[in-house]
Amino acid sequence: MSGDWAISKKSVERKIGRHHIAFFRAVILGMDIGEMSDRYLETGMDLRRAKTTLTWIRDTLRQAALRSGKHREAHLIRMHIGAGGGESALSPAPTLDDYRAEFDPDGFFTEKELIRSYLDAYPQAVDTKQKKRQRLIDKQLLALKWIEPLITTDPVREDLIAAWFDPVISKRLALAGLPTIGHLVDRIAVRGYRWWIDVPRLGNKGAARIVAWLQGYESSLGALPQRSLVPARTVAPSLRTQERNRETRVVPLEAFAVPVDLDGTVGSNRYHGVPRIAAANDYQAVFAWLATKSGNPNTQRAYQKEAEKMLLWAIIERDKALSDLTVEDCASYRDWLSMIGRTEPDNWPFRITQSEWISAKKRERHDPAWKPFDGSLSPGSVRYAITVVGNLFEWLVRVQYCSFNPWSAVSKSLVAADSRSNPDVEFMRAFSAGQWNYLMACLRQLPATSCSARLRFVLPFAYATGLRISELVDAKVSRMYTMPLSNEIGVRWMLKVCGKGGKWRAVPLSSEVIQALQTYFEYRGLSLDITSNPPDTPLVSSEIGTGSVTTSALSKSLRSFFGEIAQSLMMDGKHIEAKAFDHATAHWLRHTCGSHLALSGVPLNIVQRLLGHTSLQTTSIYTDTSDENLWRAVELAGFGGENETRL
């Protein structure tokens, strides 16, 4: 990294490309400099930097003309010719005969009337200044056409970023470890549409301009893959798979090549009769099971993630087909899940190293560096994984694909995990009242952007309703309705929510949430009369466009905001206080809602209905304040200071 940064700090001579010539030509023709910079330059519609670039282009072209002994062309390029009224004023006037043929083909007007109409439409026809300006512009364009092949070049992979991009942008790319055009192209090809996430202060729009710039030079740099041009969710899985060769190693399930001898066609646990599903091997059986979970895409993704891990582990680590796994294998898989990411390399008892399974966070599935883990699993996550794969085998037995469910004989007790981890003794995945007030104060200080406008609605919306993140993004205007109040004139707003298992529930929306929604709708250009908007209008939209935000995008937005708060606290020296915000996720908002309601005295059955819990026992986790009461008792007693003499 230090070497890359050193390269970027050197004085690098910038090169002239076809996009620079197109920008300069458009400005000569009187086009708006801001709009043309947004179209042709990587700096976008930044007027100050556009003017600086224009000056640099003009000076570079002039020097090229002088080196070739073309002093007249150099003088023409140097001239600043005013547009004289914009693009329309520069357009050449037609001849009077052409005007007559178009305007008065039947000869209705007299010659005098026709000439008067012609001059009204094209005053530049007798404007000598305009004619002179146009002649100079034509000469400039001819000079530019002569100079262009002498100086322009196409970028190649070996070129430094600083040779092509604005200094500010090239510095940002260099800080992200992208010193050359080749590094940039490779990063985009590997990371896909969100390649820019690690580039400081670049953003989606700036990244799109850079990708468009690269597309303009496909002849020398090659074409970018489709996944780099559009969000991954908009590309069909079949197309993503086509861009990648199938391999027998730790890769996503859709890119995994199952060895013929380990595909489970003759697995030892296969049912001896004909299965009740159209699956000839384990791979097909897993996807048949996933298809039964298609009612909820979030559930399907979560289940695929766990099935993927076990199928990969069985073949790569255990050298067995999924339908060959025994009770002992399943117990070993349980321990593997408990130990991965939290065991010293010298103490790792499994064949494949942990590093083969763990990658950095935020790796997309098409990224060659993707791995199924980004760190260790909590005991709760391990138990969830065991439950899911146990469900898979139970289903395989039910459809007569397997004879026996080996997980039915495996305990969920995680001795290996519990001895190596520090599980939370208290329920800590919720903001305290003080933390929430601090979070809201930080929210009010955010500058006005599309992201902050969304956060100003989402945070109180999630806090007041306790909705899961999938339920937040699924909320639409059509799901909202009003009911009259029983004891007074007025209405209450309600939201129909489809929760886990396809179960519907009605969730109340407070007046504060409705006000926040109206403010958010006003920012989006929607009607303040909520139900007059189109029924499919999402309550939470994407930052660009009018469609619904994805769970992934909303989760990242919230994590980013929590991370900024954590960083601010760290800078103030409040390291312990920052930890909560650093670990917070979108689901914390749901827990915060339940916790604050329960601790304020709201009956548990009401909290249960709001959150959509099936069991009251699940809701009861929000009521345990005994540990804080214990702390307060010890704190008030003053033990550990002067009062210890009382003992």
C-alpha cells in the first residue's frame, strides 16, 4: 500500500483521451460546460474542476500544435470565443429558398412578408458578428480535428491512474490500493457493482462515471462483466453462474462442481425405493428442499446459506456425499461450527484450514475471494445452523430420499463453543434509553441528504413498531388503513404486516410515525395525503429511484450510521461506550422496541402481539432487569471504598 501511495504522489504527466476532445469540442460549440463535464469527465458536474480541466486541455492542445510548428492552429485553439447566446444562436441559418420551401411551400406570403418572417426566425442571417464568430468556431474545429490524432491516446492497463483522472479522484483511488488502470479494471471485475465501497468519498454516482469512462475505452481495456454494470440483485442467477467456471473447492453453491463419486447417487443413507421428489443426487435434493421455502425470500436465503455450508463441508472436509453422513459426522460438523474462527491454528483439529472458509466481510458471492464465513459464530448462530440442517434431513426422510435423519441423534449442547467463547450473560442486543436518546441527537445533526432523510423516518418507524428489517422494506401504502377511535373523534393508523411463516398481524402507527412519514414523503415528492399515493408506493424507498429499498441496502445504511456514531465516541475517548454502536445491527431496533415497551410497564401479551412472537417466552427476555437492580444495590451500598470498614 505504501508503494502504491508513493507512486501516486509522483509528478505524473496527464494524458489526453477521446473523452477530453469530445468535452472540448462541445464547449467550443457553446454547450453548457457543467452538463458536458457531467457527460464526458470523471469529475461530474463540478463547475470549478470542469473549468480547470478545460484550461488544461486547451493548454495541452496548444503546446502540441506549437511542437508541430502549427502556430496558426495553436493561436486558434487558444482563443476564447463566446457562445453569443447559446447553442441556438450558433446554429447556421438556412438559405431563404430552403426557408421558403419549408415555411411557405404554397407561395401564400409576399416576398416582403416572407423575408420579414425569415429574419425574425434567423436574426443571425444578417448578424455580421455572429457570422464572424461562427467562422472562427469552424476554424477552431478544423484545428482541433488536425491536432486530435497527434496527441490523443487510449488508456492501457499499465497507465497510472494519475495520468488519466482528476488529482482528487486519483488520490482517492490510490488510497484504496488502485494505482494503475489495470488495478482499477481488475477491482471492478472482481468486486462487481459495489466495487467502490472501499474507496474513500467516491460514492455510487462517482463510481458510475468511472465505469462509463472505462466502457468508452473497451477497445484497449476490454469489456467489463455484466455484474459490474448493474446491482447483483438485478442479474439473473443463471447469468452470474455463466460468468464463472464451476470448481470443486470452497465456492458458492451455484458455482460448485460436485465430484461424480460424491454426488450422493448411491449414498449409504439413500432410501431404497423411488424418492417422492425429482432429484437424482444430493445437489438436486438440496435445491428441491429450498424450493419449498420460496414463500419468503429471506428465509430461503438463510436456509440456502446453511445447506451450502454443510454440503461444502461434507465433500471438501469429510470427503463424503451429503447422503453418506453419519451421526458421528453430524456431531463433528456441530463442533466445527462452534470452533471455526475462534481456535488457534495449532489447535485446529480439522483437515482444511480455517482460512479456507473465512473471508473479509462484505464479499459478494461472485467475488473469487468469497467464503461462507466472515468470522466466528455465536452459540445462538450455531444452534440455528444445526436446526436448519436438521430440518433439511428431516424433510429428505419425509420425501423418501434419505432413510434416516442423523441429526435426530445429535445433541445441540455446544461444549466446544461455550468453552472458547464469552456469550452475553445479559441481554445486550438493544439500545438503552440513554443510548437511544444519544442516537436520535446524532440523527438530528446529519446534513440533509437522501440517506439522512430515509434514516429520519426509518429509525423512529422501526423503534415504534418493532418490525423486522424484511417487514420494514415490505411495508407499502396499500397496507395502511385507518380505524375510528372508540371514545373520541379521530382515527388511528394501522399497518398490515406479513411476518414469519406468512402470518399477518396489525401493527399500530403512532402520530409521531405518521408525521415522520409525511415529512419523508414530502422529501420524495409524494402527497402528504398518504393514501392518495399509488398503492404500491413503498414506505421506505431506495436512495435512487422510487422503488423499495432492499434489506441488504437498508442494513448497510443503518450499520454505517451506527459505525459513524461509534467512531465519534472513540474520538472522544469513550471507547467502552462506542462498542455498543460498533456492534449494533438493524435487528437491534426491534429488540430496543420490545425492551423499552416491556420496561415501561406495557403488558407482555401486548408486546408479544406487536412483535409477532409465537411464544410469550420469547417476549419475556425483555423484562429481566434483575442484573441492573443487582448492580444498583451494590453501587448504593458503596462497597469497595471507605464503606468497606463497615464489614
